[in-house]
Amino acid sequence: MRYRYGLQIFLIASMLLAVSPAVSGEVVERIAAIVNGEFIFLSDLKRYPLFFEPRGKSGSRREADRLRQLDHLIHQKILQSEARRFVLKGPTEEEISVRLKAIRHRFESERAFQRAMRQTGFHLDDLKREIREVLWVERLIDERIKTFIFIRPKAIAQYYREHEKEYSGKKLEAVSGQIHEILSDQKEADKKREYLTGLRSRAEIEVLLNTQ
């Protein structure tokens, strides 16, 4: 992975500002990062917590959280490129509609959803395109990682012995499904981290660290 700071970012940002006339009334975007020639804007960092981040984590403006969100978006850009190369069948309109409905339900009302769309400069077609990319990446993860995750009964039994007190006397048979899910999630996270490390080492990434 190659990080290039300072002058290159400043020059690119200056070029964008130069081609965005103030008299047009359009919002000038500020760059948070560039991944393999594709831009991640600060507006993306505002949209991500509202529409895509798991509940309970969204809304933070602390620098550490903003940088974590930026790191996630960098990974998404890298994975999107891989998905377009290797996942030939993209998400269907029905799948996109189902995910859009779930995103709407993140908000207390349709009015709150529309307000968030206006505040972040998102149009419905923009959101659908983002959903399509997210689903495409999820399909890549399914095909490249989840398909190859196997949890042996011995691993489940070992986990149960090591955490038996947490199950309040329940027998292994009663909690084996829960343990299988825990171990599957752990292995998926490990394999995904390894996969991303390899992809990221070959990516061209330029980061503007000041995301405030």
C-alpha cells in the first residue's frame, strides 16, 4: 500500500475547485481519500453512518470514528473493484428494493428519511446505486470467503468447554448453533481481514487525514 500525502492531495483538490465555479451554486466537494483513482468525499463520510453503518454506531463525529469510517469506505472501494471483476451477476432490482426498504426503516419516519436525504445531498437514484455496490460487495464476500468457512464439531465442543460458565448450565446440544455462528463470524472476520490486507497492499491509496 502506498500513501501519498500533502502536495498531491492539495493539487488534486485545487484542480477540482478550479473546475467548480462558485457562480453555479453547486456544492464543492472536499476529498477525504483517493483509491485507485476513485474519490471518496467528506460527504460520503456523512452519508455512511446515516444509511449504512450498523445501528448503535452512527452519528459520531469524533476524529477516531471518522477515520474508522474512512477506512471502511476505502475497503469498500477496493472490494467494489474486485466485485466488478469477479462477480459477474450483480444484485437484482428486487434485492436493491428490499435493502432500500430496510434503510428506510432505520429512520423513525419517512419524513426523517427524506430530511436525511436532503441534508446529505443524496437523491434516491444515488442511494440505489450505493446499495447496488454494497450488495455487490456482499456477494463477493459470500463467494470468496463465506463459501469456504467450515466449523468442525471439535471446534464447537472446545469453545463450549472454554466458555461453559457463560451458558448457565445449558448442554452443548442446546447452544451448538449459537456457538457455530460465533465461530463462523470470527473466521469470516479473520479471512476478510487477510483478504483485504492483500488487496490493500496492491492498491493506490491517497488519504487526506484531516477529515473534520
